[in-house]
Amino acid sequence: MSNLKRIFLSVLVLLLVLAILAFVLENQQPVSLLFLGWAGPQLPVSVIAVSALLAGMLIGPVFGWFLGRASRASRKRLV
């Protein structure tokens, strides 16, 4: 059973890597983002999208940790 889980996980990771590779290879058009008057450098669409994904993956857990800490502290004050 353990080997079946390992094989399934390996196939899942391989499919994810192939999907990301296909996305990166298909989105090589350079674009420049404009935000609040600031124009960023021209980068491929895939670089911007993957950077936004990674930033969200880092920021999301940090917010969750802060919110969890705040709710635990408020529960302790109620007891």
C-alpha cells in the first residue's frame, strides 16, 4: 500500500511539473505591468504569473498564522 501511495504521489508531482512547464513555454510574450504610475520591466507573462503564485503561497500561510494566533489569544482571554 505504501508503494502505491508513493507511485501515485510521484505521478501527481510529474503531471504538475509538466503542466507548469507547458504553461511557461506557451507564455513567453513580454509584457510590462503598470501599477499606480509605476511601470515594471518587460517580463514574460509566465514569470509574472509564477511570481504571483509563489508570493501568494508565502503570504497566505503567514496571514493564516497571524489570524490563528489572534483567535487563540482572544479565546484565552474569554476563559
